[in-house]
Amino acid sequence: MRNKIVLGVIGADVHAVGNQILNYAFTDAGFHVVNLGVMVSQEEFIEAAIESDADAILVSSLYGHGELDCQGLREKCDEAGLKDILLYVGGNIVVGKQPFEEVEKRFKAMGFDRVFGPGTPPEVDIAALKEDLNWPKE
Amino acid sequence: MRNKIVLGVIGADVHAVGNQILNYAFTDAGFHVVNLGVMVSQEEFIEAAIESDADAILVSSLYGHGELDCQGLREKCDEAGLKDILLYVGGNIVVGKQPFEEVEKRFKAMGFDRVFGPGTPPEVDIAALKEDLNWPKE
Amino acid sequence: MQLTNKKWDLDFFMNQRQEVLKAWPTGAEVDLDEALAYQAEIPKEKRFVSKLNEALRDGKTLIQPRAGVPLINEHIVLLSHLEQEGEADLLPTTIDSYTRLNRYQDAQRGIEESKTSGKAMLNGFPAVNHGVKGCRMVTSALKKPVQVRHGTPDARLLAEITLAGGFTSFEGGGISYNIPYAKNAPLQDTLFFWQYCDRLVGYYEDKGISINREPFGPLTGTLVPPCVSNAVAIIEALLAAEQGVKNITVGYGQCGNLIQDVAAIRALKQQTMEYLDRFGYKDMEVSTVLHQWMGGFPADEAKAFAVICWGSAVAALANATKVIVKTPHEALGVPTKEANAAGLRATKQVIMMLADQAIADGERLEHEMAVIREETDCILERTLELGEGDLAMGVVAAFEAGVIDVPFAPSRYNAGKIMPARDNEGAVRFLNAGRLPLNQKLLDFHKKKIQERADAEHRGVSFQMVIDDVYAISKGRLVGRPH
Amino acid sequence: MQLTNKKWDLDFFMNQRQEVLKAWPTGAEVDLDEALAYQAEIPKEKRFVSKLNEALRDGKTLIQPRAGVPLINEHIVLLSHLEQEGEADLLPTTIDSYTRLNRYQDAQRGIEESKTSGKAMLNGFPAVNHGVKGCRMVTSALKKPVQVRHGTPDARLLAEITLAGGFTSFEGGGISYNIPYAKNAPLQDTLFFWQYCDRLVGYYEDKGISINREPFGPLTGTLVPPCVSNAVAIIEALLAAEQGVKNITVGYGQCGNLIQDVAAIRALKQQTMEYLDRFGYKDMEVSTVLHQWMGGFPADEAKAFAVICWGSAVAALANATKVIVKTPHEALGVPTKEANAAGLRATKQVIMMLADQAIADGERLEHEMAVIREETDCILERTLELGEGDLAMGVVAAFEAGVIDVPFAPSRYNAGKIMPARDNEGAVRFLNAGRLPLNQKLLDFHKKKIQERADAEHRGVSFQMVIDDVYAISKGRLVGRPH
Ligand code: B12
Ligand code: B12
């Protein structure tokens, strides 16, 4: 079963609460979680994904600099040979309250497979990832 | 000096607080006030204006039925010989929050000389009336 | 006939009904047996009485909006929105002002003009004109219990139609729906009309259908001293109980000072039960309602939210059984359904955050309760004396004598001699107690409290304080300080 | 060099300054004498210290937003809006996250991209990049005092530039701007960096320019037990005082239970003064700040208003000197200026309605204060012991030993052993006190309190409670009850 994920909060972001909760919730749901915590660079995400042979990278960004911090992550994954790795991003990923559709479009254009808005509960993330990783329906 | 006014709350409206305050404030400002209180019919306004030889009628409506209650007041004044009597209306004169400009237009079309929105403080009403009655500038 | 506080005998009541139902064609739709059968089918979770009793048991505070528009479908849409988007626990149907004055012809004009103009031309739902069928369309479309809220001095026909129409609670009373809502209605008459309403509810009760009754607590909503509104609420509870009402919600309009408000709600509950007990009414169920600030609101919506939330906090801390919710549009006009739901959601959030909390008790709260209880006793005892034991007659005499006196009331049957003003902490006191039968100790207390404020403000005690206080909350504070 | 809690001698400080100012070109703009002269010209009503002292004297609660955008003109427009439309008493300048980590190059990129895209690409105002002149453009354009608010472990250059730039207050501390805001910053380093900042303020103070300092009270903002944040605030006040700071605002993030919150603010003020006194710091001016709920907010704006208003009520009832205000956009992102002003106006309305009121005192409040005081003493005494009398060294050792421990902190220098959860009334207690040096009586108290809740919820004590509590307020209640 594909269940290995790398989790972390990108950039200079220190919002630790959601990360700790996601770690707990994904582990509880049967995933093998490599949690990098907060203030994680793109390079650290990629290294960890290679090392753990991950199926997905889950990037959190809360503090507003998500757009700057995420630029180029997909390209770097490609270069590192993580060809079709799933990339999710979630949290408060832009500065301010912006229409979610536009934000989603911008991040999808950057190469993210799924984009989650503020306050998405873990159930939703978990269901989505199970689907994308072709877990059998319960 | 033209300073005689008739004051009252029109229709089935029982909002008494503003009326009592207006009575106090206009009297204090040097007007001679005939206060009819609440639940005043168009006929009562007109009778009182004739009897007291009033210079202006100040109609309050708070409860939302102002538009129904005020229809035809100007015409009845004309018929009663109160040819150019000043007609003011103020309070929460329509149902709900509506753009003030439109409301003002509708009430001016009904023959009111001035229309005051919700929560207008007495100073403003008094200044306007003094101007319309040509009181000497202070 | 002579007004007395005695349960109407059934024949007399049934005779009266014949007259009442003739006042407008829809009266003919009311068939009491059929209505009882209809009410008996309404499930528990849609009944006011069971919801309130549940909340009482669990120490919860329920939330309820005010809302009413002229047309049936629009009204259903509105109430559905409030139960879904507003998370309302209890629903209202606010009646328009023409209906309140039995001007059904004018209400009809309002319905027609609302249809043609596409704008609401009435400030509420004209239930009598819509009749029993119209009311049932409303009450059956919703998941939550629905109450009739109005301000009708003579609500006999309205009560007949709405109870047959599936409403399970009816607001009002012979004093509280007269003095603040009418100019020329004699108290004898309105007390009699409300004996009718209470007798009707008592009849339903006798047949096993329990209907909630709620005297209107806040009266004129503007600086009403707690003892005045509590005295009226207790009287109306007693009058209702005599006619057979069993489930009563006594109400109070937030004054603004936390300690005074909590004390008032607690005293209200205690004294209502004590007086009901004293006069021998058994098996009574008494709940309480706090109305968020009923006086002038700030026009700014953010500030209006603040007033709403502070009222919610007080309701929760006082552990009122329910709270009546204002909206961010309050100062401007009848709210949109969105604004109404927003007021409810804000209220719900506060109530839930405070659900498990209580105010710190202490001496100041005890003292405030003692003051309110003593004042209320003074008024009630004197009222009973004036009626020579008959409460209904006592009420008429008490208003005539200024023994009960409501500030800013439009009614000519109200003495209008008292003048309330806030003290230095914002509690509502008497600047002038008029002819209220308070004892010297109490009068001295009020005098001292008002003087403290005057000293703090470096001005003399005067009517200007009252005016300043009337505007204060709408201008962004509680006590109307100079400049 | 060895970290000790001793006032830096002037030469050492001046040497350090040379290095610090080189970190970014704008450092060269700082001329200390010229800065002193510039500060001396700032009138009283634009100075933090005088506003706070005035509020302390009059028992008032001032209101202050958070706000910062990348570009100077936009930032001025924003703050002007907040002082006019928001009725703010005190103004902030919130610094962006790159600057907070001394990544001035990235901040520069953010400035450029904000200019070209027309969107704010930074989450705050990059004051270092804008330099002394840029800061003065901001502070001189406003009528109210302006404070630097950030979260910067190494804020030395930021302090130099902003104080020279006309700011009259500086938030932060070696613990409070490290543990919640950094992952890898050793406490030795950040304590040292903040001695620098405090020494700089002390230098201004010595020259007659009084600058307010404010340790960041709420830490991670999420279920931080009062004794933890109070202990940190008191330590930072002591460390600041040693370097010559005279005017300190100690802070606390609302937990949500009224009695606990009022008790915490009162205990904080008392103990700060007592400890300052015990260590011989004279002529200290101590004010307090309450932060409206700092954890996850509800996304719905009406509910967010409710959280804001309840925080305001607590600030007023606790008589905090100021309150830091959230906005109805909190859950979604950096607020628009309109949303920010709305939060302020709601807060102002609550504060003013409660300005003249106090909470009813009583046993429960007394007891809660006694608990917080005793816990805080336990932590502080053990910290001093570990430092063998030196507070700075004690802090490093205390964090290592888990004697001070902040829940949900990102820092690897934080033990992360404690687990907070709410009790049945919503007060924050220890589900697991980790290695905090609480005595058995206190531990038993917490255990009892958590057990009460578990019993009421018919479930065992578990980590699920903590998770439920983390989400509770954003889901519309205080205590995270099951289902
Ligand atoms: C207190 C109050 C009541 C009390 C009134 C007690 C009494 N007898 O006086 C009670 C609870 C009984 C009540 C009842 C009702 N009310 Co009412 N009430 C209010 C409230 C909260 C305050 C009114 C007040 O006293 N303000 C303080 C005084 C000083 O201000 P004012 O009345 O606005 O008057 C000032 C100015 O408007 C101006 N002004 C007034 N008239 C005029 C005229 C002229 C010519 C000029 C120049 C100026 C001027 O000067 C006055 C002095 O400063 C308002 C909402 C608000 N404003 O916050 C609703 C409000 C007026 N009520 C309303 C309604 C609908 C009702 C009810 C139908 C239903 C109900 N909610 O129960 C009944 C109506 C009964 C009836 N037949 O009239 C609506 C009206 C809606 C609309 N127009 O769209 C309002 C706006 C609330 C709302 N948003 O829904 N109400
Ligand atoms: C607590 C908090 C803080 C604490 C953080 C303590 C800590 N170290 O953890 C403190 C006070 C230190 C702080 C600091 C700052 N904060 Co802050 N903070 C918050 C707050 C109030 C709650 C965050 C939280 O813990 N939520 C609870 C957890 C459980 O939810 P969550 O974090 O949203 O995560 C959940 C979901 O989003 C989702 N999720 C998250 N990531 C991902 C990823 C994937 C792939 C998926 C599928 C799902 C997912 O699942 C999580 C679990 O349910 C939020 C606003 C809010 N949400 O109410 C602001 C907020 C995130 N902060 C903000 C800002 C700007 C800052 C600061 C820059 C400035 C400041 N205000 O001081 C600094 C940043 C410092 C830095 N370098 O990062 C902004 C971000 C603005 C934006 N994006 O436009 C917010 C939105 C507040 C606001 N409206 O201004 N903050």
C-alpha cells in the first residue's frame, strides 16, 4: 500500500500547531509520516522524500509567504528524480483573504496536485490522499 | 419669528423615546412645540397645525410603515389650506436598510421638504429648521 | 363586566370566543377540537415547552431571533434561513404593527402592496389575515418550535388563529403589550383581553396541550429599572397562572451593567416562583429570557455586534433559559435574513464559549439582588393592597397611582413620573422615583448612587443625564458622560 | 562570551553596535545622538510611555491592532485608517517574517514583487529594509504612538533602526520571541540578543527618552497555561529591568475562562511588581496587556466578532491597560484595513460599555489567583536555583530541564512535555505537567480538575481532549466536548 508521506511547514513559517495535529491525524489514519516540523526548506522536503521513498509531500504554509516559498518546488522535485510525486499544499497559503478559486489556480499552475484552503479539517485531507493513492474504499 | 411647530409620530407607531427627546430639544432651542406624541393620524397633524398656526409639521416614523402612513399628507395639507407649510419627516421611515438617496427621493416626491435618516441627532434637525424658517444666523 | 383575577368559567369563555372569531373572516377557520388534534400531532422537538424544559434541566441558554415579513413564502424562507444559517434554537414570528392594532384592513393593503411592489411594506407577518392555514404552512415548514411575538393590546383573535395554526408559544400580557405599545388602551380592557388569551392557553393545557406563555419583559426597552419590569413580569405570570397557564417564561431587557443584569435575572426567577407559590399555583414551570439591549443601537455594524455579544455574555453568565437576539442592522431597519443570521451566530458563539462558566459570586451581586428583590416587593405589596387583594384591579389602581410606572411609555394610562438614569458603574437607578412605593432606605440608596455619578462627572443631577444615557449605547458607551 | 544577567557596560555595548549596524546597508543610517534628538522632539501624546501611564492612572483600557504591509505608503494609509476609522488608541507596525529571521534579501524580493504584482507579498512591514528614513515617514505621519510588533529572535538591527525611526515601543524578548517563533535558535543567543535590545532601550532611558518594552505574553497562543506565560513575562521584565528598561508592559493571551483570565492578569501585575521590587529595580512602571484569543479562530465573521468581543470584555473586566485586537478575518488571512478597523470598533464599544464596571470579586477569583501565583512562584524559584542566582543562565537551564515548557512550541530548545487541556469550566489546566516543578498539591488540583471534565464527558482522560480543545473555539465553543 502506498502510504508514505513527508509532512512539514515550508519557509520561515513557525506555525507548529496544525503540523502537530496533522502528524497525529495522518499517523492515526494509517500513514507512515516523516514529519519535518516547521521552517522546512524545499531542499529538506526533497531530501526527506528521497530518503523515505515517499508517495506524497504535504506542504503547509500558514504565515502568508506560501506563494514565494513554494515557487519552483515541483521543478526541483523533477530534477531530483521525484517524477510523479504527489504534491499537496494547504493552510493560509497566501497573504490575506483571497478568492479560493484563484489561489488554487495559481498553486496548481506551480505544480501542486491539490490545494487546501484555510481550516480544512484532517478528515478531508486524509480522504483526498487515500483517493489519490488508490487506497481501497472502506 | 417663525417658531411654531407641530411634532408627532405618525400612524400606528408607538416609539415614544425619540419623540420625547425631540420635544425637549426643540423647546430648548427656542421653538414653540405642540407635541402630539405617538400614534398620530394625518388629520390630527393637520388640525393641530391649523389650531396653532404652525410654521412646520415634523413627522416621525420609526416602525417601518412610514411610507404607507405618509401617503397623501401633503395633499390633505393643501386641501386644508396649509398651503406652504414645511413638512419634515424623519426616523426609520421605511422597512429595512435601504439606500438613503432613494428613500429621500420617494418622500420628497410625496411632498416632504426635508427627509432625515435614522439616528439624526437633534442638532442637525434644529439647524435645518432654523435655516428653512430664516432665523438670523447666530 | 367587572375585572377580577379569577379563572374564567368555561361558558363565559366560550361565549366570548363567538364574538372574537367574528372580527375577521379567517376567525371562522378556527375549530378548537380540530386545533387540539392538530397540536397533538406536533412532535416534542418542535414544541416550545419541551425545548425550554430541556434547557432548564441542562442549564443551557437557547437563542431566538425576531423576524417576520408580510408574505407566507418569504416568511418561510426567512425562518428556514435563521434555523439553518443562524443556528437558532427557537423561532419567532413577529407580527406587523397593523395587526397589532387589529387594523386587518390596513394589513391587507400591506400584503397587496408588498406583492405588487416586491418590497416588504409591513414590518411583520400579518398572521390573522393569513389565517389558520397560512400559519400552519409556516409552522409545519420548520424544524424548530415557533412562537408568536408581537405587541398587541387585544390579541384574542391572533391567539386563536396562531395556536390553531401550530404555534407553541405566545408572547405578551395585559400590561406589557399595552403600556409600551399603545396610547389609548385602558388597562381594564387589555387585562381582560389577556385573561382571554391566557384562558385559551389554559384550555389547551387542560386538554393536555402545553403552550408556553411569555410576558414581554423589556417594556419600553429604554432604561427600565429592573424592579419595574420584574414587578410587571411577576404580575403577568400570576394573572396567567390563574387562567390555567402552566409554562411561563419571564423576561428582562438587559440594562448593561453585568452585576445588575445577573442580579435582576436571578431575582426575577426566584421571586416569580415565590409569588406563584404564595398564591397557590402548583406545578408551574418557570424559565427566564434575557433580551439583548432593547434601546437605541449604534448604526455601525461592528459596534452593533459588540452590543449583541455583550448581551449574549450576560445571558450566559446569568444562565437565562433563552436570549432574544438583536442584529447588526438594528439601528437602521428591519434586518435582512443574512444580518439576522449573523447576529444569531455571534450570539451562539458567545453562549457556547460561556456555556460552562459562571460569574464569580460575591457580596456585590448579593447586595444588588437584595435591592431588586426589596424594590419589587414594595411595588407588588402596594399593588395588591390597592386591589384589596385582587391583583387585576390592583394593577389598574397601581398604574393610576404611579405605583407602577414605566419610563418613556406612550400610554396615557402610565403616570410617567419616574426618571431613570445610570449610576457611576452604569447600573440603572432612579434619578426620580416618582410615586413608586419604595421605602426611605431604598430611595436614599438611589439618591446616593446618582449623586456619586454626578460628583464623578462634576455636574449637578439633572434631566440632561437621562438624555445622555438614552443616547449613550448608540454613541459607543454605557454611561452618558458629559462632552 | 558567558551569558549573565548583568547590565552591559557601555563600551561593550558600543562595540557590539558597530557589528550589528553592518548587517544591512540601512544600519549606516543610525546615528544615536541624532536619534535621541529626533525622539526628544516627539510630543507626549505620540509616546507610548505617556499614553500608557495616563491609562494606568485613569484605570482605562486602550485598544491596539496588529497591522503591517510591505510598502511605506500603503502602510501609512493602513495605519491612518486604523486610527481614524478604527478609533485605535495605540498603533502597531507588524514586521514581516523574513525580516524576523534577518533574511533582508528575501524581504527585498518581497518588496519588489509587491511593487510589481500590486499585491502584498510579505506578511508585514520590512522595517530594516525601509531604514530609518522609511520608519520616520511612517511614525511622523500618524497621530497616535506606534510600536514595533514582530517575533524576531535577533532583533538588534531592527531595534536600532526602528527606535531611531521614531517608534516609542518595542515588543519581544529573548524567550517569547524565540520559543514560539524559531526552531533552531539557542536560548543563550536570543537572551544575549535581547540584552542588546534592552540595553539600547536602557541607553535611551539614561538619556531621558523613555521607551516602552513589552515581552510577548501569549507565546504560542494555544492553550498556554497562565503560570507558564506569566513566569516568562516576569523573567523578561526582570532581564529588561537589569539593562535599564523602566517602562514595561507585561502581557497575557486570553485563555477563555473569565475567572481564570481575570485572575491571571491580576496575578501577573502583582507578581511582576513584587519580583522587580525583590531584585531591587526601582521606579519601574508596569502596565498590562491582554491579547484577545490567540489560537485558531472561527472562519465565520459573525463568530469571529463574538470571539473578539468576549476578549474585549475580559480585558475591560480585568482592567488591563491595553488590549490587542483581532479581526473578523483572523482565520482566513492578513486582514483588510476595513476588517481590521471593524475589529477595533467592536472592541472599543465593548471596552467603553464596560469601562465603569468591575467583575464581582469573590472566593473563586481569589482561589484562582492563589493557584496561579503559587505555580508561577514554583517555576521562578526553580529557575533561579538552576541558574545559581543568575536569572539568564537559569532560563537556559530551566528550558533544558523542562522547568519552563511551552505547549505547541516549534523550538527544539523547548522540552515539549507538558500537555494542557481545559477543565469542565473551560479553564486551562495541565493534563500532563511534564517536568514543571509544581508541588504535589498543585498537581493534585490539576488532576482533579481534568478528571471532573472527563467524568462529565463520560470519557477517559486522553490526548483527544487536547486536540478537541485546539479546535474548540474555531468550531464554536470553548471546551472541546466529544461528538
Ligand atoms: C426602543 C425600541 C422599541 C421599543 C419602543 C418603546 C416605546 N414605546 O418608545 C419597543 C420595544 C416597544 C419597540 C417596538 C417595536 N419596534 Co422598535 N425599536 C426600538 C429601538 C431599539 C430604539 C428606538 C429609540 O428609542 N431610539 C432612541 C431615540 C432617541 O432615537 P430615535 O427614535 O431614532 O429618534 C431620533 C432620530 O431618529 C430623530 N428623529 C426621529 N423622528 C424624527 C422626525 C424628524 C422630522 C426629524 C428631523 C428627526 C427625527 O431624532 C430623534 C431624537 O434624536 C429601534 C432601533 C434603534 N434605533 O436602535 C427599534 C425600531 C425602531 N423598532 C422597530 C420595529 C419594527 C418595532 C416593532 C414593529 C416590532 C418589534 N421589534 O417589536 C414594534 C413597533 C410597535 C409600534 N406599533 O410602533 C424597527 C423599525 C424597522 C424599520 N423601520 O425598518 C427598529 C428600527 C428596529 C429594527 N431594526 O428592526 N421598539
Ligand atoms: C496560533 C497562531 C500563531 C502563533 C503560532 C504559534 C506556533 N509556533 O505554532 C504565533 C502567535 C506565534 C503566530 C505568529 C505569526 N502569525 Co499566526 N496565527 C495563529 C493562528 C491564530 C492559529 C493557527 C493555528 O494554530 N491553528 C490551529 C491549527 C490546528 O490549524 P491550522 O494551523 O490552520 O492547520 C490546519 C489546516 O489549515 C490544515 N492544514 C494546514 N496545513 C496543511 C497542509 C496540507 C497539505 C493540508 C492538506 C492541510 C493543511 O490542517 C491543519 C490541521 O487541522 C492563525 C489564524 C487562525 N487560523 O485562526 C494565525 C495566522 C496563521 N498567523 C498569521 C501571521 C501573519 C503570523 C505572523 C507573521 C505575524 C503575527 N501575527 O505575529 C507570525 C508568523 C511567524 C512565523 N515566522 O511563522 C496569519 C497568516 C496570514 C496570511 N496567510 O494571510 C494568520 C492567518 C492570522 C491572520 N489572519 O493574520 N501565529
